Amino acid sequence: MASSAELNAEFKKLKTGIKADMKGFSGELNKESGGLEARFQMQLAQSYFRSYFRIIATAMLLVGAAWVIPQVEDRRLDSEIKRRFIMNRGVDNAK
């Protein structure tokens, strides 16, 4: 049978081993949570990028439409003016 001093020494050895294992385990958890944090930050950055990209793309479409629509209207007016001018010229020639 082991003596009390031997049992105390064995108990202290087990106790320090368990503490070391716990520290190692918590260190691994911290590494994993750090990886999760980095992944979350990356997903958040991608989400912001997509949002800003959509906003910029929408703004570009609106600016493009604001530029094209008046030009189309000008062409319609020009063609209407030409048509009326030709019709009036024909009327003037008939008189």
C-alpha cells in the first residue's frame, strides 16, 4: 500500500496535469473562436461590399436613365418637328 506522501504527490501530479489539459483545451477553444470571429468578419465585409455594390449599380442605372430618356424625347420632338415642317411645306407648295 502507498504511503500518504506518495498519494499526495500523485494527487498533485494529476491535479497539475488536469490544469494543463484544461489550459490547452481553453487555448484550442480560443483558437477556434478566433477563427469563427475572422470568418464572421469576412462575411460581414462581403455583405457590406455587396450592399454598396448594389447601391452604386442602382445609382449608375438611374444616372444612365436620366441621361438617355431626355435624348430619346429630343429625338421624338425633332422627328415631330421635321414631320410637321414637311407637311407644312407641302401645304405651302399647294397654295
